[in-house]
Amino acid sequence: MLQRAAARTERGRFLRWLRNVHGWLGLWGAGLGLLFGVSGILLNHRHVMKLPLAQLEEREMVLSVADHALTTPQALSTWLQARLGFQRTPFKIEVLPVKDVLWNGLTVQQPSLWKIDFHGPQYSVTTEYFVGNQFVSVKRQDANAFAFINRLHKGVGMSVAWVLLVDTLGGALIMLTITGVLLWTEMRRSRLLLAALTGGSGVLAFGFTLMSL
């Protein structure tokens, strides 16, 4: 009898601790969960419901490039970063090789193209430079409030700190699931077995679904 009473007491203490953990994890994930929930709904229904919410205002210009910036794509990216006043390093540097294109029935050789992109949560800047030119074309897109939220959801132009913060939300959701199941079972063997069987069946069904795609 004493052993059973001690076991119940120990289980009660563990369940109280589990409830506290569950509650604090829920509080931590509430703010980010709301942001990702709203932006997820907007993304999911933007085409079906034709929501004119996320909009990007485009602007274009042409910059004359200094000769010292034309030696390599990296040199050009450094020059553009300073010229355009960006604190962030380029998101992507792409070098397209020389290729032949058909133009008005003639085969014309197109020079190599350097594409350098800068991204932030509220803007996207795409630059293109054809080797041999003395100018680079710059296209900028500025996001409105809804587009900004969607870009946060997708992590476009975000720093490593934001990525790690979102990872904590994912970890919190995983732990909420585990602690929620354990709280439902109240650590009873029959319910633990049922939860294990249900979870295992769900994982197998998900795995078979992925394999059939």
C-alpha cells in the first residue's frame, strides 16, 4: 500500500511539472504561432480567394559602374553593397555563362550575365550585369504590410537569428505535442500503450503516403 501511495505521489508531482512545462511552452509559442497562423492562412488562400493583400511595389534604375568593380562578380557585389547602402551581404550571386541565342533569324552570342540579389524582410533587389557593359540594371521590390508578414513566414531575407528563433517555435510545438499526450495519458500504462499504438500507426501511414507520391 505504501509503495502504491508513493508511486501515486510521484506521478502527481511529475504531472504537475509536466503541466507547468506545457503551459510555458504554449506561452512561448503563442506570439509566433499567431504570426505564422495568420500568414499561413493568407498564403494558403491567396489564389483561391484572390486576396489582393500581399503586394510588391517595383522600381527600376540603371547604375554606371566603376571599372574596378567589373573584375569579378564578388568585386561587383561589394561595390553594389556600398553603392546601394545595404548592410546585408548578397543573398545570391549567380554567374550565367556565354550562350548563343536566336534573334530575328540570326544566331547571336550573348555575353556572360552576373546576377546579384539582395533580400530583406521588406524588400528584394535584383541586379543584372552583362560582362562588357559599363552599367548594371537594378530592380527593387518593396513589400506592403501583408507581403512583409508573408516574407517573415517564409523567412525571405531574414538573418540566422530569425531562423533559429523559428526553430525554437518548431521545437516548442513538438514538445507541446509530447507533453499534451503524456498529460492525456496521466502516465497510465493502458493509455500510454494506446497513445504509442496510435502515434506509430500515424507515422507509418504518413511514411507510406510519402512513398506513394
